Amino acid sequence: MIVAARPFAYAQARMQARCAALPDEAAWGRLAATRTLTACLAEARVLRFGPWVKGFSRHSGVHELERGLRLHFRDAVDALADWVPEGWRAAVAWTRWLPCLPLFAALARGGTPPPWAREDYLLAALLDEAGEPRPAALAQAGLGPLLADGDEVAAAWLREWRGRWPRCGGATRAGLTGFLALLGAHATAFRAAPPSAAWPLRRALRGELQHRFHLSPLQPVTAFIFLALVALDLERLRAELIGRALFVAEAD
């Protein structure tokens, strides 16, 4: 059966409300003006970052910040999976693993998981005491293909994601294909750009995603655009917090 657009009305309303609550450039500017992690967190709590920095403190180390921000993305995915029609829940839920792809690539090459991964309850369940992947746990989670080849983790993730799409019509598939093309073009430009262009490119991508979000109401692609917007903001917040945790010393 072809999945219709109408069932996305509930998810669309929830996503629009969440998008309206995301930080704007004025909020990012105020955050960037802070010098220490303490000041950054204090400013974040009175702006639109409050839910994302809850639980962090001036004593939060890099690994705590890494784990916590990844958990916020996973929470956004899990909430969205509850909002969308049943046929799209598997595809939405699969995106929870996106922030872990570099980790899976490293594990596939025999690398050791970082502390934040060992402290993440979902990831820790996939590892043995030595930090090695547990094949049975990976298979049960459907993650076996992601550790088959460390150089092809992203391609394997994408194949699995496409396999979770329900049968859908031309407009729906075209929207998703266009979304992937946009991300692919950005990735190519990002790899070729100098470091000074990184954040301008990210801002341009975010602007285009916002534009497409408003142009594609009630379409499945809006769910993945929404998650991309959340991921970009969490990535930017990660840079603000970890930069201060690593490089700015605070007096006790």
C-alpha cells in the first residue's frame, strides 16, 4: 500500500513546534561571546539551549559532553519515531546510529572505543569487557552490516536506511532523493573546503534545509530534514562546549 501524506499531519505539527524552538543566530552569537564553560552553560540555560545542557556543569569533561549531546540526538529520533506513521518508524529509528558511524568505522578497523562510548548504555551493551564488538548483540540490533567494512560504514548505513522505507510514491521518493543529493553535495564541498569555510558551509546547509522543511509539509522527507537540523545545531553546540572544556582553564 502506498503511504499517504495525510498521516504526517500530527508529526508535522510537532516538528514545526520543535523547529520554532531551535536557537537562532542571535542566540548563537550570545553563546559565542562567552569565554568559559561555566559562562557558556549559564548563557545556554537562559536561551533556547536549556534542554540540551541540562545535567552539564563546569566540571563536565569532554567525554561527558560527547555522550550527553549524542543522547539528545537519540532522544529527538525516538520522539520523532513515535510521531510519524507506523510505516516510517523503522526508517526514522535507524537514524539514531548516525552519530556513531565514526565509532563503528573505528571498531571495524580494530580500534578501541572511547570512554564516552563505554558509558553510553546502548553502546556499552554492544561491547564486551575488552571493548570489542559483541557479534550477537550487534546482530540483534541489526548493526552487523555497519561493522563489516570500516571503509564502507556510511554506504552500509545508507543501504539499510533505504531498505527501511515503506513502499512510497514518486513525489515521496523524489523528495528523499533530493534530500540525499543536497547532503551529498554539501559533504563534497565540505571535504574540499579550507577549515575557515566549515561553519559558513554548515550555515548555508542549515538555511537550505529550513527552506525545504517549509516547502515540503506533510511529506516524509520533512522528518529527516528536521533531524538534520537538530543534528547541525547539536554539532555546533558541541563545538562551543568542548572547545571551552578543552582549552579554557577556570579558577576553582
